[in-house]
Amino acid sequence: MQTSNKPGASAINKTSVSVSDGTRLNVLQAGSGKTLVLIPGWSQTAEQFKFQIEGLADRYRVIAVDMHRHHRGHGDSDKPGHGYRIQRLAKDVHDVLAALELKDVTILGHSMGCSVLWCHHDLFGPQRIARYVFCDQASFLTTDPAWTPQQVADYGPIFTPESVTATAAALAGPDGVPTTAGFLKAMVTASMPADQFQWIVDLNLKMPRRAAADLLYNHCHQDWRDVLPRIAVPTLFIGGKASLVPHSCVAWEATQVPGAQLSIFSESELGSHFMFVENPGKFNSLLAGFMG
């Protein structure tokens, strides 16, 4: 494990962890106390959680993994030619938690990060995990034509089988960069400053577009509905009324996990897919209240 100190108010440590296939994954750490682990979404990086690291490290040990802190090909982690599927990323989470000797953590997944954690739970159970936070992710991203309108609202698909294939092809093709920007534009509110949106795009583009396309395709064909009722630790679901992920599905997920809590950001609270960037004050307060 290699560590370097990055100067700054929050004294962020940048560390690399080697996982079982030899890939090195980038990890950001700050603070001390109860541990909060942050797992980013599709093609995003540990840096996307800068407002949580800066805002919560005075009370907690906050750890963010590159592309899930363990997302291979994401951010500043290695970019091998393999492993761009949810199951490999779940094993990466398992390896990172073990390498850092973490236990009794609160672990948060944003977007695809939720799928990684659902897969991790399915494979390994809640080892080392005391609490889950699942932020703005459907349990099944691709629609089944046989579903009723109520099932569509509950499961939250945002793709059809045809649109998944088309989106992945566009991402991997010559227009991958503008395709990425257009996709991300649907994930934020119109009030997000242009420089902040460009920051999100730039972080996303650290991952090669072909790898991002492969990962998206895999992500969109996973079904996590049967995992939810088996989660037996305190759980918080967070959604947003201005998100491209239907808040109805986040609310349904909260009914599937025994005793789960639910918080839906309103449009006036900037409840986009990136509500933790657009309204970090409310988001951080919510996490602190949940962690205690």
C-alpha cells in the first residue's frame, strides 16, 4: 500500500490498494471516528465525494474509493483490459475493506455503487458493514415489456433493451464524449453552475469510453430485487424528485428492506441524481443523523 499526503484543509490521504487480481485502486481518506465508506456511481471517481469528505471528516473517518474506491478503470485507479462488470467491482469492495481492515462501517453507494453493494451483499453478506446507504439507484435498470405500470414505477427502469445497446454503442464510438456529456446533463438540475457540471464530466471521462460502455451494458442487465429483503442491518435510501431515477422506485426499495429509512429530496432541494453535489448541506446532515 502506498500513501501520499495531499495538502489541504481536510488533510486528505491518497492511498492505493491492490486487489486480488493485482489491480491497484485509488482510495481517499480523511478524518477519524466512525467510518463512512463512499462508493461512486458509473464512470465516476472518489473525487465526486469531495463535499462529503470536506463536510464530514471533522466527525468521521471518511473513505472514498475510486470508482467505488475500487472501481477499476475509474478515476486514478489502474485501467486493465478486463473486469468491467458489477461482480468484479463487488469483489474489489470486499478486497478493499479487508486490506484497510475496516469493520462496522457505514457504506454508501451512489447510483451504480448501489448495484455493487447489492452484489457484494449477495456474494459475501454484510461482512464488515454496520449500516447501508443506497443513493438513487433502480433495482433493475432495463424494462421488461410484460411489466405493469405499477411494476415499472416500483423497479425504476430508465432503459429499454434497445436503448441500452444504443447508448453503449454511442459511448464506445467516435461521439463518446458528447454522448457522455448529454447523459450526465440529465442527471443534474438546470441550476448547476457550468464549471461544476464540467467537473463532473471531466471526472467521468477519466475512464476510457469503451470500458465505460462495457460496464454500463453489464450494469443495466442486473436484477437486484431479490437481494433487498435479505438486508438485515440499518439501511437508508435516498432519492430525488428531480432525478432521472424515478423516486417511486427508491421508495419501493425502502419497503423491501425491513425497517429501512427513506429520504426523498424535493425539486426545490435540488434533488437531482447528484443531490450530494448540488445540496451537500442537507445530504451531509442526513448522513450524520443516520450514523449518529
